Amino acid sequence: MSIIRQDAWTNDEDLILAEVVLRHIREGSTQLAAFEEVGERLQRTSAACGFRWNSAIRKKYDAAITLAKKQRKKGKLTQSDDQDQANYEVEASEEIAAIPVVNSVVEEEPEAPASKEQRAPVSDMTLEDVIDYLQTYASKLGQSNQLEDENEKLKRENGKLKESNEKLKKEIKVIKKEKETINEDYRTLINIMDRARKMAVLPEEKTN
């Protein structure tokens, strides 16, 4: 006859209980069947397993339970994926339980309006959603870095164009001065030629 344990539950046993219950939910089984399976594995009564689940464990895995129910409806998972998915749900729920502590600090600062994807409840997110989000974030980050590089390149080109423009302005000023000097020299030359012509004409008139 097997010995029925009545000692305190350990963290490992709590994880086993959560893993088995979540798997039964995904497979469309009942929680009672899950409690019986856990009882056999841990040498505890199914009633003790049920009491432990409802009193201490269930509230920690609300998000994982919702996810398991959605997957049961959609039929996404195969039997070969059960163990890996259950481990993921247990780990994800533990991380989700810590989120409110972080948000309590962040909420003191004003936040920009969330997008449709950001407003989605955590309980509705799947592993594929998380992967898509991370890929999108990485893509946007890469585009941002590319834009920054292009912006720096345009700034350098703009600086060179400004220098070239200033140089051209100086050259234009020099050319204008040279043109004015040439014009003055030309007018002076015309005046000298006019005086010389007049001086050449006057002696001829006196002779006549």
C-alpha cells in the first residue's frame, strides 16, 4: 500500500501541479483528471491536489489558463508539443506575475498612447505574438540606426555645400571688383582718346 503524503508542498511540486493541470485544459480534459494524475505522481490524494490548486496555485496562472483554453479551442498544439508548451506557460506566468511591480514605477511618468498591439491583454498573447513583436522591434531599431547614419551623412554633405557656397560668394565679390576696375579703366581710356582726338582736330581748323 502506497504512503499518502501530508507534508508541505515544495516549489517543484507546485510546478508539476500547474504543468499537468494546464496540459489537461489544453487537451480538453477535466481538472479532476489532472488532480488524480498529480496525486499518483506525488503520492498525494487528488483532493489535496485540488485544494492546493484552488487555494494557492490557480491565481498565479490566470494568464496561462486563458492561453491554454484558447489553444484548446483553436487546436493549435499537437501532443508532441504538450511538454514544451506547458513549461513555457509556467515560466511565462511567473514572469507575468512580476509585471505589476515594474509597472507601478513606470506609471508615474506620462506615456504615449499605446498602439493596437501594445493594448492587447497579456493573457491573449501567444508565443508567436511575442516573436513577431520582437522581430518588428528589431526591424524598427535597424531602420532607426540606418536613418541616423543617413542623417549624419546629409549633415556632412550640407556642411560641405555651405563651405562651397561661401567660397563662391567670395569669388563673385572678387570678380565684381575686377569688373568695376575694368569698367573704370575703359571709361578713362575713352576719355583720353576723346581728348586726343579733339586736340588733333583743333590744329587742323586753325590751319584752314
